[in-house]
Amino acid sequence: MPKIKTRKSAAKRYSITGSGKVKYKKQGLRHILTKKSAKRKRKLRQAATLSPAEAKRARQLVPYGK
């Protein structure tokens, strides 16, 4: 059976944890930071996990996720 190609754009955005959850970096921390509070920016720095429905779709894009 042939290997499945990885969507490289998705591989750069998502990483799979040891337990199988899909981790990603939150959006909104690149520019226009002056109007955002320090608390909001601090929360945006933390990685988040995708919901189970979205994670299922992401795992199809990154079949051999590390």
C-alpha cells in the first residue's frame, strides 16, 4: 500500500502530542499588538489543542504527525 502524502502547510501549523491530541499556536499575535491587553497577549502565547472534530480532520492532513 502506498504512503500518504503529508500536507506540508498543515504540518507546519499542527503537531501531534503523545496522547494523540492536535496542538497548534493561537492566532492574533503577529501585528496590531498595541490595542491588545497584556493578559490577552499572554494567553495567546500558550499553545492550544483542537476540538475532537477538528483534530480528526487535521490528522488526515498530517497522517504521520510527530
